[in-house]
Amino acid sequence: MADKLILSDLTADYDQFMDQFNQYLQTRPVWKGVLTTMTSQTLLGFASTVGVHSQAALIRAREDSFAETAQADDAIRAIAQMQGTRMTRKAPAAIKVLLTSPYTVTLEPYSQLTVAGIPYFNREQLDLEMDVPAEYELYQGQVVTYTVIGNGADYQTFISEEDRFVVSDFDTTVQIDGMFLNRASGGLWNFRGQPAFSDLTLADGRLLIQFGNATFGSVPQVNDECVIRYVITEGDSGNNAALLDKRVSVTGFSLIEGTVLDNPTGGSDEQPVVVYKNVASGSLGTYESGVTKNQYISIVNTYPGIADAITQAQREINPMDLKWMNVIRVAALTTSPWTQQQKNDFIDDMERRTMYAPRFLWQDPLSMPRDLVINVYAFNTAVLSQVKQRSEEAVRYLFEPKPGLLLTDFYNSDLVTAIKRANSGQVSYVMVLDPTYPMTVSPPSGITPEYEIIQGGGILAPSVYAYAISVTDSLEEGPPNKWIFPQIVSSGSSIKLRWRTTQQAVEYKVWGRLYTDGIGLLATISGSTDQYLEFEDDGNTPPSGPMPSTISSAPIRYNSLRSLQINVFYADRQQQIDGTPERKTTG
């Protein structure tokens, strides 16, 4: 039997496949010739192309089987679902309307209304009194109703026809023989012996309704009539309609008149797949069971309309302040402005989904608006108008609400990198004229000092002592969170601290001591251009003030773009080095 050709399974490279084929076939007497014009080479090219495609598919399939290496959106979402992270869908935009009826009438929840040809609905029952105008809140979406019959089996399911996450994440109701069921956005174990259904999302964005068993949730019995109602919504696109003063009409009630009082806000799209890539692995079992910090991070960051969020407990805000006990503070950046009602709905949902009984506190993150002036110098082959457009888009995207924006510092190098990437091979160099300082939003980090024990230098007794250095910049004071613990073994000693200065520091505070003195503030030292600063604790100065918090309690901040001016010019000096455009230097 002839030797078999075993192709490498480590590559998806076309040329390597061709080389392997040719090297093997040259040993066979029936196969001659390697000219590219020969039919044999054409056949090998076809075979190599198939091999490259198949091997690439195998490599991608292997990568998409694990959360750490998955790349395909569907694979990441499927893994997130498997790990217990519920995928959220779109959230509808809301408007306020003024309705007037010539007769007393009640509009049931999820009645269909229309504004300028756009479908809207009501979540709450609307009681209209005759000739009495009243304000109500409506939500954008088309109401869909299905009636299905139960079969008595455990874990019956219903899957919507609509995919791509267009079903509203908040507006799914189920009735069995006229009785409304509780909605669980995850598992049913919180509904032991209670009527309930589970509202989940498949990886392709379809709504999945799952019923329970004899112990948890509801089981539609044979011939039970199940009425399933959900809403198809435009999400974030619903915010773009100009509806102020437009007429409102109610399906089936032609005499009811209405006027829109404001433009729609609050609509949001499904979460980008990067959110699930970031939070799924650390939140195993999140369905309705927030317990660990990673699980709380997951349920907050996957909530519809949340672009980025930071959660903090007492130990992270101020361990010594008892008012933060059993509180989780959420600083969240939303894709569009939220009303107070939306914030309240978010808090209610978080407190329903936790396994413990903490209180959630909403805190609006603090925007730090920036005014940018940037000069971009392009090569002669570039079109300046295109370079300007791509540069503006790249910089604006850098400041858009997205995962990771909160507490992320921006530097001039970030702007330069973004512009060059957007104009590959067309930009010689970039000059950021304003701001001239780092765009810092993270709290100043504490400094870890070095120490030296000096015998005979003071009155410190044998013991273990604690010291930390906090930094104050132009915006706030950071926490002393990098403690050291020198030990003195001989009486009459002192401890000398030494630390490297930072460019943004306005002043440094030295915290420390223990033994019989407790811990407090020992000294305040102004910022300096020196590379190092020192402080010697000889034990004569008692610590003052209260024990500082371990983590700063300052608001969560983020960079935002207030104005952008990009000027584009052709670079004065240009040359090519190894085919790559480079800025020519003098000297």
C-alpha cells in the first residue's frame, strides 16, 4: 500500500498546503511537473484551497468552543448562555402623551397605539375619564399575541419567530386560562410552587419562553389555553423620531385624541457581544442569583441600556462608614439619557435578582468634558478631506459610551494611535495642541514607599507599624491603599519613608503608626519636581484625624467629548523607507 499523504494540521496557509502536495507527489512515478500552467497544478490549487478553508474552519471551531478563545459572535453568546448569563434584548423608547376621551374608558395594558405611523403601547392600565385630559407614558413597539395549547409535559417551550434581539426585554407576559404568570428573567427556582415562566434569549436573539415542572413554575396542562404576548421594538433607533406635538391614535378607539409632549428617549439596543466576552466567565450561574461580586457585575452590565458600569460595596467605598453596610452602589453610563423612572426600574430589577437583601444605590457618573484641538499631517498621496473625516470618526468613537470607558484615562498617544489606525499608511504625524495634559479620570493611586529603620533615631518601641502614602491631584484626594508594615526590634528607633514622586501630584499625605497610637495622618507634604521625597517618623508626632477609607469614595468619572477641531495638512517633508511612508527628521 502506498504511503499516505498526511497534511499538517497546524496551519491554514495556502502555500504550505501546495508545498506539501508537491513534495509528496514528486515521489510518485505517476505525477510529474510543477509548472503553474499545468493542469496538475490547477488541481492541486483547488485541493489546497479546500484544505485551507477546511483547516481554518476546524481551527475556528476549536477556538469557538472555549470562552477564552471564542471569536464568533454566536459562539460567545452561546457560551455566555451556557454559563448562566442571561442575554438581554432591545429596550423600547418612551414618550409622554396627553390623552383626552369623550367618554370614560379603560385601556388595558399592551393596547396598541400609533404616533406618526410608529407603533406604541402602554405598560400600565390607562383609566381615561370623560373630557378630562391626562398625561401618560407610552413605549415604542408592536404588540404580538400568540395563543397556544398546553400538553402537560414538563419544561414546555415557546420560541419567537423574530430573531436579532428585536423582542423587548421587558414586555413579555403569559396567561394560562386567563391567569397571569410571574416572569423570571432566568431560572425558576425562586418560584417554588408558584405560577411562573422563564424569559430567556437564544444566541441568535430569539425570545425563549420556558415553563417549569411540578415543583418550580407552571406546567400548562392538556388543553390549557396559553396567551403569550410580547413586543417588537426598534430599541435605540426609536430615540431618533421627532414626535413632539404629533397626534396619537388608539387602535379601536377612534374618538380618543392625543398629543405627544416630548420626543422619545431611553430606547436601547441589545448589548454588544464584547460585554458577554468580558463578564460571562466570571459570573457562572448568574440567572436570578446575584451573590458574588462578579455576578453582580454581570447582571448590571448586561441590563438593557447600560453601556458601562462599576459596582462598589462597603469595603470598596469606605469600610469604616457603617451607612454603606449592605449597600451596592452602581455608577452606570447609559447609551442614552435615562429618566428617573428608568433608574427606579433598574434598581427594582437588581433587588429582585439578588439572592441576598442588599440595597442598590444609583449614582450618575461624573462627565469630564474635553475640548480637543488636533493637527494631522498627511502624506501627499492622501486626500485631506477623507483623512479629516476618518480622523474625526476615530476620535469620536474613542469617547463614545461603551464597555470600559468609566475610570479610563486618555493620553495624547491614544488620540495619535486612533487617528493613525483610521488612516493606515496615510498620516505622517499627529500633533495634539489641546489638551496638553493627560485626560485623567481615575482616582490618584496610592504610592508604595520604601522604608529604612534607623536605630537611635527616635522613640518608637519594638512593634509592627503601618504606613501608606495618599496622593492628591488637581481634582481629588486618592486613597492610601498601598500599605507597608515595617517591624522595629530595638527601642528608640525611627522609620524613614522614601517614595518616587508623580507628575500630577499636588500634595502627599503620610498615614501611619500603630501600637498604642492608632493610625492617622502624620504629615502633609507639597508636590515637588524632585524625583524622590522623604519623611522620617521618630514617634514624637501623634497621628491625627480619623482613619482614612481604604478606597476613595469620590464619584466615578469618565472622559466625554465637548468639542473637536481637527486640522489636516500635507506634511512638509516626506520620504519612503522600505516602501513605508515615514516622517523625515532633521539633524
